[in-house]
Amino acid sequence: MTNLNEKTSPIKGFSITDVSHLSIVELIMLQILLRHGRPVIRHNLYNEVSQFLESEKKKVTSSINFKDLTPSGQKFYKFIQSKKKFSSSSLYNNLENLEKKGLVKFNRINKERVESVEATEYTEILNTNVLKYIIKTGLLMVEQNRLLTDVIKKVNELIGRKKLGTMLFIWFDNFINFESINVSHSITDNLFLLSKKEVFENVVKYGLHNIQYTSLFNDTIRESDNFFDAVLIPYHYKNANLYGMTKSTILKEAVRITKNDGVIIIHSFIDFPKIEHPFFNIFLKQVKDVYTGIIFYTEEEFRKELAGAGAKNIEIIEHKGHLYGLGRK
């Protein structure tokens, strides 16, 4: 397969919305073509796709317990038991669609009859970027949300009570993690959010009420000294800033506005371990390519960040690849 020059590669301009109209079957076909690495007879490709779909269906039906199904379970069971078969004409139509988009190449006899089909240099780009999207917005975000409860429990232990009076959640990204907001909201009477204005407006639009918006003025957070019981800062963003304030400056402000018996929590990730494995190396590379905007920290670096901001009684917790720094005023 031809390697694209970096200047002509469309990777940087690729968006998941560009391929939102592609079907699951078309993505499977592209993956199978990549696996072959050479031209494939169309009918052979049809047989391979059909066998794959059928085998996957059998795996699902054999692994699910269909006893005492809920109404939604009954509908799902009926759906996967449907006898609709993937036809060769469907595959040929799918291939025509993909060929028009430059994702497959037809090899023809006498410029008319298609003899075989193969992947193009853009097939791998497409599959790689779809995988990156799934990793970024699905797998890792879900795993991170599962661990939020563990962190909240630790915060409660340090503070000595199950519910906080006031808590500030600081968010640098353009897209909010709503599960983080929900969990934070459940443990405090008054939740404040410091973010870009449009992010807070989206939170309100999604129906998350009883959250107050705070702001910055002259590099200062609006609230007075000793105001919050806890301040939570996702600290893993590499180039994080809010209206010109860096995260280290905001961390100093977080210490100022936290009560004497309160706690400041920062979060990041530890770096990936050095692994030489043909499968894991591929996945780890994909994750690093996705999260280019993330900075990894060591325990000592986290301790220095908190100490430099004026925090005391610092405790660093490593939990399943996550790194949490907790400091007192």
C-alpha cells in the first residue's frame, strides 16, 4: 500500500461526520480488505463477509441468557433472530458506494467487468480514525467515569463527611463530561462550575440545573477566600487555560478559595508502561495518537504541582492508571 506524504495526508482534516453515512457492513468490508492486503475477487469477498456476519450472530445468540427477558430484551431477541440475509447484490452496491468515495479500488477486465477489488491508501486512514473516535468518546471515557465514585469516597474520607456544602468543578475542555458533573452534583449542596461560557450554557440546555456559574476577572476566580469545601480540577490537559489563565495559576487560585478544612483535587494519568507486544503496542499507539492533548504525570510531579500552588498535607493516589493529587490548605 502506498504511504501518503504528510503534506497530502487527509488525516488532520478528517472528521467522524465525514463518514457518518457509512454502514457497519461497509466498515467491516473495508477492514477485511485491509487484512488481505491484495486484490480480492468480489464473490470471495461476499462469502467472507457473509461468514463473518453469520459467525458473529451465533456468538451473540449463544452468549446471551434469554430467560425472563424484559420487554426491551424481548425486542432485542426478536431483532437478532430475524432471518434477513446479507445478499451479494447488497455487497456490490456497498462496494459501488465505497469506490465512489475512493475507499476501494476496482480492477476491471476490458474497462467493463470488475475482476477484483482492493483497499486504497485511504481505507486504512478511515478505519484508523474511526477506531480513534471510539477510543476517545467511548471506551476510555466510560472507564474514567466508573472510577469517579472511588475518588469521591476518598474525598469524603479526608473531609470527614458524606456531603459537601460547596464544591467547584473546573473544566478546561470544550465538551463537558456530564457523568463527572452528575457525580459531583450528588455529593454537594451547591455545585459551581468554572468553564468556558458556552460549555456552561450546554450544561443548562441538557437539563442539569442547580449549578452555579463562576467566572474569572483579572486572573482571579470570583469567589472570596475560604469559600469552597472542595475544588476538583481535571489536570491532564496539556495546553489547558481559561481566558488566558494557565492551569497552574488556576490551581493557586483553587488553594486560595478553598476552606482551611477543605480539599483540592487534581486528576491526570500515569504514563503507559513499556510493553513489547504486537497487539498491545498497536492499541497503545492508537490511544497516544488520540490523546495528543493529554500530559502524563508522575507522583512526584503531581506533588510539586500542589506544593507549588501552596497546598499542604498532600496525598497522591494512583488507581488503575489514574493519578489523583489531594491537598489541604
